[in-house]
Amino acid sequence: MNIKKAVEETGKHFLNVAVALIIFAILQPIIKGEFNLKTGIIFVTAYIVILLIGNLLIAFGGKDDG
């Protein structure tokens, strides 16, 4: 298996984790009426970090245009 492809796939998994984090840590408490601002800020920060890592891995592992 090509290392670039493995890095790209790992990046995709990071994006999936980021989506799951938003759904279970942010949206679900809002719907239930149990949202806490401090916890929300922590999870949004974690979401942004995971999203950036995923995007960087996908960009690093993407196909070369040249």
C-alpha cells in the first residue's frame, strides 16, 4: 500500500471523528437542553483541531498534480 494513500485515508478517518464529535458532544446536548457553554467551547476547539489535522493529512496524502 502506498504511504500517501494511507495518510489520505487516515485524514478521512479524522474527519469522520470530527463529525461524530460535533453530533454527540455539541448537537445532542443542545437538543436535550443540557448544553453547557464551557464544555461546548472545549469540544468546538477539539473539533477544529481534529478537522485541521484531517485536512492536513488529506492534503499531504493527496495525488500530485504534476
